[in-house]
Amino acid sequence: MRAYETIFIISPDVNDEARPALIEKFKNLITEKGGEITKVDEWGRKKLAYEIDKKTEGYYVLMNFTSNVDVPHELERVYKITDGILRYLIVKVDK
């Protein structure tokens, strides 16, 4: 099992009721594939450094998890096809 860190930016168009469900979707994906979430840190709504899809704000979520090497690939695939995700990044954490 390797340690990973992912951060993703949710579009401000996603309403407050749907946002927790979206975060839970990614948490469930990691745990269903055998991973373990160590920390979820919601940074909240912040101004973007530059416009993305004509939006100037986004809701930032940082998630730390441990998993096998195939989970980040699946997570990236799901990020790409999920509406409401502006940007994402997954990195392996060196201990």
C-alpha cells in the first residue's frame, strides 16, 4: 500500500446539497477498491489563480489516502468523467 494525496476543485455551480454527495462518491470509490482514507480536508470556496471554464472561484477538497497502485488510475478516470470537477491532482506521498 502506498500513500497518496489528491486535491480537486469542485465547480461553484454545484449546489451546497450536491457537494457532500460528490465528495462522498470519491471517498467510496477509494474504500471500495481496498484503499483507506486517512484525512479529508475541505478548504472551502476560494478564488482561482486564473479562470477555468469562465469561473473565478472553486470549492477545494484535499484528501489523503493509502491504496494499491491501481486506485489512483481509477480515481483519475472518474474525475475526468464527473461533471462539476474543474481540476484535480493526484500525487504519491514520499514518507
